[in-house]
Amino acid sequence: MCDVRKSVVRLVAIGLTAGLLAGTPATAKAQKKQVRHTSRETNASRQARIERTIAETYAHRYEIFGGGGFLRFRPGEYLKKDNQITWAANTTYYFNPKLGVIASAEGAFGHAETLRGDNTFQTIVPKAQINEYYFMAGPSYRFYAKEKLAVSAQAQGGIGWGIFGGGSKSIPPVDLGIWPDQTRAAFSLGVSADYNLYPNLAFRITPQYLGTTFGGNIQNNIGFNAGIIYRFGHQ
């Protein structure tokens, strides 16, 4: 009787073990499939969220920028370039998420080292404060647009207003080697990189080439502006 009971117990144990062994791969496979399915849903949800954010970010009709920066400017035909502090403000109207038109106002302030040599005025005014203001407009094209980063290019033309005699102590600017006070054509090329903080708010930096024509010559000036972009309105 004991032998029969032991045999029955042994058979039951063997059956349970076989069942567990047979069921484990199927259970593991089902769990793995569920994890993969959940992962696919998570990735799909994340991608959908990113696409919604991109669409919301670049569907704004207007952008307003304000900031400042630096400019290397030639203040006279025979003078070396001076370092200037700049401010900049602009507004962009977008026809679609890529193409827009930009209108900007910029200002630059610096000190020109006056003409050296036999010019006696140089000892009176070794450095003269000069100011320029620029009012330009032109197309803007956004050629890269992601959730956090956008890159666009701008080409603008307009006028430059040079105030070169304000710090010359009543000496004509031309006697110091500086351009005379005048308003002349100006143009610029820039590439802007935007880091999006929110869909309607971003930090922008714009390396810029600024061409001016004071004195009837072309001055090739290089600089940059950096600041904050605010977006609003919908296309």
C-alpha cells in the first residue's frame, strides 16, 4: 500500500513538473510579446507627441526677436576695424512654416581710432565715438525644423544711417579719417539657429555679414546677434 501511495505521489509530482516546464516558455513568450507591444505603443506615442509639438511650433504666423551682440566695423577708408556693441530687433511674418518676410532695426556703437601720422587732429581726438543704425527687410527661409532646433537664413537690404561726427569735438569726421555723417545703402546675410524652449519661445543666435556703403565704398563687416524669439498667431 505504501509503495502504491509513493508511486502515485511520484507520478503527480512528475506531472506537475512537466506541466510547469511545458508552460514556462509559452508564458515567457507571452510576457515578452506584451513588453514589445507596450514598447511599440510608447515609442508611437512619443513620436506622435514630437510631431504635434513640431506642428504647433512652426505653425505660428509671427516671430518677434530682441537681443544684442557684436560687430567688427570699418569706420574709415584708412582706419582699422573697431569693435562695436550692437542691439537688434526684428519681426518675421510667415506665409507657411518655411517661408517668411523679415523686417529689422539694428544699432551699433563703438570708438574709431582716428587717422594717425601727420594729422594733428589725432592728438586731440585719438578715439571718436561713432554710431550706426540700420533698417532693412527681406526674405527668410527656414530649412531645418525639429522639436528643439531650427535653422533659417535671411537676406536683407535697406539703409544704414551713420552718425560719425557726434564724438569728434566739432572736428569734421573726414579730417579724422572717419566717414562723414550720411545715410547709405546697407545689406546683410545671416543664418539663425533657434533652440526652442517652448513652442512659442526660443533662444536665437545669428552670425551675420553686414555690408555698408559709407563713403561710396563697400565695407565688409562681420558680427552676430543673440536674443529671445517670441512666436504668436497661427497660419
